[in-house]
Amino acid sequence: MRQDPFNKDHHLCTKLDEYHVDIPDFPMKASRWERFVNFLTSPAKDPLESLISTADGVMLLKVAPIIGTVAWAFIQAFLFL
């Protein structure tokens, strides 16, 4: 596979030689600031995704605040009696 397939066609080879592309120099390694910014802008994992994907998880997300509120009310009632 070391042979160049474009060498066989002279017309195509001359057309490809007409185009010159200047590739600018750029640093291959990102600076600390760029790495820090990339870290801050990367998407975060949703911690509730495993609960939302199941029917039981959705029900838990609906019922958990109600249970928490009732538990908090009982704790306050027992502390102030």
C-alpha cells in the first residue's frame, strides 16, 4: 500500500499539485488554564438518571419528599413536646 494511486493519472496529479495548504503551527499540549476551563465546561453526570430510568425510581422520587416531610414533622413534634 505504499504506492500512490494518484501517480497513474497525470491530469489528476497536476490538479492536486496546484493546491497548497498552509497549516498553522499550534501547540499540541493545552495550557493549564485551557484544561481547567475544559474541565468546568464538560457535561456532568446526572446522579438521578438511574432512578428516573425505572418506574419504581420515578415513584420513589415522588414519594420521598412526602415521607421526608412527615418524618421531619414527627421529629419536631417529639422535640417540642
